[in-house]
Amino acid sequence: MAKDNKNLNKKPKLNPYWIYGIIIVVFISIQIFSGGFGESTGSQTTPAQFLDYLNQGQVEKVEIVNKREARVFLTAEAKEQAPHKKTTSKSIFPTTTPSPNYKFEFGDLQNFEKEVNQVIKDNNLNTELIYETEHNVWGDFLLTLLPFVLIIGVWIFIMRRMSGGGGGGAGGQIFNIGKSKAKLFDEKIDTKTSFKDVAGLEGAKEEVQEIVDFLKFPEKYTALGGKIPKGALLVGPPGTGKTLLAKAVAGEAKVPFFSLSGSDFVEMFVGVGASRVRDLFKQAKEKSPSIIFIDEIDAIGRARGKNNMSGSNDERENTLNQLLTEMDGFGTNTNVIVLAATNRADVLDSALMRAGRFDRQIYVDLPDVRERQEIFEVHLRPLKKEETLDIDFLAKQTPGFSGADIANVCNEAALIAARKGKKSVNKQDFLDAVDRIIGGLEKKNKIITPAEKRAVAFHEAGHATVSWMLEHAAPLVKVTIVPRGRSLGAAWYLPEERLIVHPEQMLDEMCAALGGRAAEKVIFDKISTGALSDLEKVTKQARAMVTVYGLSDKVGNLTYYDSSGQSEYGFTKPYSEKTAELIDKEISDIIEKQYQRAIALLEQNKDKLTELAEVLLDKEVIFKDNLEKIFGKRAFEKAHVIEETITDVKTEVKGDIKTEEN
């Protein structure tokens, strides 16, 4: 049966060359039966020879065509003579009119007529002199039609370019511009991603796996009276795997999967966005059960009425209104689920976020150390790595990295190993890749004076010394004065992954960040612009302590942070001018206190600071071992024990806890 169906589908297609052939045959037929071929025959001669034939009485008729050409028809007796036998045409096509024996072009018509009439009169001949005017009907017709063809062709070309490209797909023609641009994935060909390819994200995977079960076995849930959710919103920082989760859903669900971006709804024509939304949901209903995935939904889902000052039209709002209507309009029995992803959930319209549209909001957070280990295992599969490579060590060296960052680390490590001519990727290649991504490319040939190099060495040594002396500062990994990226030197730390941060921890980190400028003050008794990034960091931390986390005694337990994102559109501050002065003074006091604290620590350990800077100038890169030789074991070193096994006990932290970015 399958072969029969294939044979039925293989119907003969009309080749355009057949059409061209038929048109050519029609034109040839018109030329044949209108005498066109006959008129084009005849031997070429000259006016002098023609007059000689005329004097001999061999010419029966002369046709003057368009006042410039003469066609000569001989008498029957003349045609039988030897010189004229070759002029008799024997065409393979039948003609309705006789062909001329000779033809020639003359100059002035009046002189030619006078000569011919004089010869006819002198010899008393019966030769006829006929005048004809011929028109090239088809040529004139084509010349008349050509401007219209050019205008129509140019118009079609411009419309296709304006409507977004190719002739075959939706939007390729001006009449299809309202069609949806969603790409329909075939589960047998296009989607190869499954949940096995998504490492970590256990909670998010459970949510989306349940959505897949809704589509595969809807009776399991509806039998108990439950309703299939209409939408799920994936929210999280960039690179955490939101789009990858959607691809995995497309691969696992085995149902039609429509994928597009939020910007695909927007076009230069008014009303196109709403039309595309209608067409998208119409296609999804026809192929239900199905999934619609809208990536970067904030392109059309931004809160309405908050950007009226921008001067733009309301085309985006019309598109959003149509999306709201469609999501709340189709019934629960259509088995159409909408997935969307964004990293800016705070700017989405509240009507889009309500229950009944996006019933579930799935937060995709940055991976922890165990999830990073799983992500490394996924991205290390295609690499030729050393067998002794410690994946757990790599996971610990990349705190705060997203899934996309880890994929970039693996790729950079492979490129670094290939650049060095290695046969496999080892541990050092991964450490170099992390340094490359965090700090930028090394610039060993950058021109730097000895005085600047010495200042950079003491600056970085100051960071290392202060962080070594403080209990809550992040453990040091290495210090370098090799220029990298936009910085002249850098210190690498391995921050502890905390869910909550205490004021003492934040103050110690601020003090360590100010250690570089403090070292310049202690050693050179002058400061430089090299502490710009440090000052930016501590200023943000101090402002967050006072205005966000409520960690200032003078300001009190207040926060001016707005998680809904409404404050960015306001024109007034949520506090008075007096409070603003208090906040500014409190921020300045916190930073100045930690700066003086760093200076005091470095004054007490000035000799060790100088020794560390000299080692750094000599080696350019120093590690934790070098600090232990100078300062001894760190007094506050903690024994961080990371469990190798995963316990079944899970601690649920309730509430809305905001953690500080390290």
C-alpha cells in the first residue's frame, strides 16, 4: 500500500518549457500562414540589373514596399531561363502568396518611379507597379506591452523585498504578509534534542515534562476533573537553558511544534502583528495537540501604556491584545499549549501573566556546583579530553557560570589545546579558558613602563594581602600583573556560593576590593585611576546595603527596591531629599570606613606586602602557595566539605530572598 501511495503522489508535473514550446509553435504558425516566410525569400539584385530585366520584358510585376524596397516578380517565360531558375523558391512550408524572384533597395522613390514608368512607356510593357505598406503586428504589440511588463515586474520585486523575502514561504508575497512566520518542526527530522541533553534544571525539567505528559496522555489528568494548562513561562538569566528546554519539549512531545521569536510578529505594515497571531493560533488548532513556543516574548509582551512617551504607534499593543485574546479564547479541549521564554519578566504586562494565560511560571536559575558538573559532562562528550580530567574540580572553579558560559569554556579549552598542538584537552587548558572568558585575552606585548608595572604589582598585592587577612573574604586563587583585556592586572578568587549574605561578609569583600587603592596610598603615598572597577563594585555594594537590603542602622529596615519594575518609569524618587542626603552620607561612610580598615591592615603588614609585590614583579603570576610562604597558613581557612552523594532531604527556603551578585 505504501508503494501504491507513493506512485499516486508522483503525478506528472507541468514543465514550464512545454509552455514556452507551445508559444514558439504558435508564433511560427502565424508567420507561415500569414505568408511571412514567403515574403522573406528572393535573390538580391541591383537597380541596374532590374532595369535591364525590365527592358527585356521579363518583369511581370514590381511591388514597392514601404517606399524603400522593391520586390520583382518575373514572367513565366523568364522563370524558365537558365539565369533565373535559381531564384525560384521551393519552400518546405506551404505558402498562400507567391514569392518574389528578386528584391533590392532603392534610393529616392520619385526618381525610381520615373525611370520605371519611362522604360514601361518606351517598350510598351504590361508590367504592373504596385505599392504596399507592411506592418510588423507582433513586433508593435510586444513593444507596446514591454513598458507594462517592466513596471509590473519591478512592482512585484519591490513587494517581495518589502514583505520579507522568498517567494515560497509565508510573507514571500504581498498577499501573504499577514501569515505567521512560525517554523513548524517535524519531530522525525528537525528536533533531535531530548531531556537527556538538558543537564541540571531538575525542577524546571519536571514542570515541562508534565506539560509533555499533558499532551501525550490528556485523559490521565482530565479524568479527575483537571484542566490542561494553557501556557508556561520560562524565566531566568540569559544562558541558563530556557530555549534548550523548549527544544527538548519539542523533541519529547512528538507533536507539532511551532517556534518563533517575539520580534517575528512585528512588521512595517499596520495590523500585520495581530494578523500573524491569529494565523499562528489557527494553524496550531488545526494540528492540535500542538505546542507554540515564543522566544523573547518581551518584544511584544511589554506592559501597555508605559512607553507612550517614546512616540511610537500602538502596533505592538495591538499585537499583544490579539495574543491575550487568543490565549484566553481557545477552549481547554484544543490541546494547544503556549511556551514562552524571557529574561525580563518584570516588564511583561500583568494581563499576560495572570492565571488562565500563563498558568505556570518556571524559574530557570543559574546552576549550582552539582548542576554545573552535569552540564560539564554533557559538553565534554564531543571533546577529546584526558582520562584523568576532574570534572568536579572544573565545576568548583566556575561559580556563577550559566550553561552557555560552560559550553563556551569547553569550546575555548578545545581551541586553546588545538592552538598548542595537543592531542587532548587537559586541566590547564580549561583553567586558561576560564581566565580568557573572565579576564579577556592576554596582552603580553602591551607597552607598559617599569613605574606603571610596579604600581600594578603593589595594587594587586594589596588585594591579595587584605583578602588573606579577612575572615569572610573570598579565597584567593591567583594574582597576575600580565595585562588581560582592559585591565593591567587581576586577582582571581573563588567566592563561596551563598544563598544569603550577612553584613560582615559584604563589608569584608568591600575592604578586600579597596585593598588595591589602599596599597598605593601606603607604599607610594598617592593614588591613581587604576581602582575604577574596584570603586564601581564597592559603590554598588554599599548602595545595595543601604537602599535594597536594609542593612544600615541610620536608614533602618527600609528598601526602595521595586521587583515589579514600575519604578523605572517614574519621575520621582520614593524618598525625600533629606533621606537622599542620609543615604548618600551613609554610603560614603561605609566605603570610607572599609578603606581606612584596609590601610590599617596594610600598614601592619607592610613588609610582607612589599615582599609579595617583589615576587609578583619577578614571576608575573603567583598562586595561593606563594602567599602561604609569606603569610603562613590563613587563620580563617574553612574546611569546605562538598558532599559527593546527593541526599534525599531537600531544604525548602520560602520567601523572596535576593542574593548579592559576587
